[in-house]
Amino acid sequence: MAQASRLVKPATQDLVHLTVLRTERLSAHWMRVTLGGGEIDDFRPMGYDQWFRIFLPLGGDEGLERLPAKAHKLFGYLRYLRIPDGMRPVMRNYSVRAYRAATADAAAEIDVDFVLHGSAEEGTAGPASRWAETCTPGESVVIIDEGLAFNPERGTDRVLLVADETGLPAIASICASLGADAAGLVIVEVPAAEDALEFERPAGVEVRWIIRHHDDKPGEPALAALTALGALGAHELPTGEYHAYIVGEQALPTGARRHLIAERGLSKDQVSFCGYWRVGASSPTPKSQLAQTEAHS
């Protein structure tokens, strides 16, 4: 089964150079990094769950300067891989948690929320978590806009939004983009109660937080909460036609999409979904980062 529905592409996918403006620890497992400066005026906000490739300078700014155009495409990616290990930036995918347009008193800014896994101090964090924990104002990054997985043409008046913690920034941004009269249900699974970061939403959108137990596979509690709605009454789902959006560990969107189509009779055209990650798999970690981790262990 496909791992993502058709995406809404951005107007441009040029390299955009930005700098870290500030950081904020939101909880034990959340760090917010605010980006701006540089080429921020070249960024075109789309709202909803706009996401991007981000290149983190774990090997210094020289690696960022050697990034090829279209580094997210096949031939550009092959050129990216030719950047020497230890200099090559780490590439990851993240959502725009919030965009603030420029005003007379301040330049435009982008908030990016990072889920923290492990500890930078103890050497157990992955490359992105380590960078988010330790980056300082003035550091450089590069992003490439990738557009939306939430397709507004499928509806914004009635929504069903389901995610694990990795999808929380996207869901929060979607809710901020909905009209005041929108209604629906949000199910978000998080590893701990303190990770249930509240966010603004229309009054008609209900949020249910699901706390994942230590022995649960990520995504399973959220999927169970969704499928249990039938036992409690179909009225708990949005009334009439609605737009379903499911993201997170890949088994969650795959299972939820199958359930909504086969058991709830929802049309495939009304479901936006994307597998963000998979248990037991991750993006390659540079050898230099592995060596640094081993040195801390």
C-alpha cells in the first residue's frame, strides 16, 4: 500500500538559507527552534501541514555551502551524498509549526518543533535531536519546501485528524488554518502526559489525548482509539462527509486508512495520509555522528 497520498506541491523548491533565532524547551521531549533571517523572504507559507527538508550543519557551514540544488531529488541527492562524511549536513523532514509574517517591527519567522529522542549530553540522541538540543542563535540551516500532505480540496469544514507525537506539530498547524466554524475530532498519541502540548483550534474541534504505555508499539493506541469509536457510537465521528488526515509511524496511517475506507465507507478521495517513520528504521546516521556517540558512551 502506498505510504502517502498525493501531495500539494509548493510554488518553488529552491534552497532557502536560514539562521537559528532562538530555542525554547517546551517539555522533556519537545524543543522549539525558531528560524529566520537569511532568505526567509523567499519562503512561501501555505498553512495547514506544510513540511520541508531541513539540512542541519553537524559538519559545519562548509557542508551547507556545498549543497546542490534539488538535493531532495534523485540526481541532486546523489551529489549530496558525495559531500564528504563529517562535512555532509544531515537531512530530515519537519513541519512548519507556525509561520509569522514580517511586520513593521519584526522580520518573518518559522517555528519548528522537534521531538527529542535520547539525550545529547549522554550521547544517546539522534542527529536531529542532538542538534535541536544544542543549537545556538546564529547557526545556519538550509530548507527545501515540500508543500502539503493535507489537501484542503478534500474539505476543511469537517475533519478527523489522527497522529502520534511526530504529527502533533502538523495537526496543530492544520487546526490553526481551519475556519472558525470548522468541526471535528483530533486524536493524538503521545509518550507522556507532559508531551500533550495544547494548541489553538476552532471551538467545534475536540481533541483527545492518548497516552502511550511503555510496552505499546507507537501508533497502536491511536489506531485502537479510532477503531473503538464504532463501539461507542458513530456519532463521535464528524457528521456528514469529512476529511480524514492520518500521519505518524507508518502502521498508523496504513491501518487507519484501511479502517476508514473498509469499515466506515469513507471515500479514498477523502483521506490524506503519510507514513512519517517506521519502528526499527531511521534515516542513515553519518559515521562522524556515530563516532561522536561512541565517544560519549
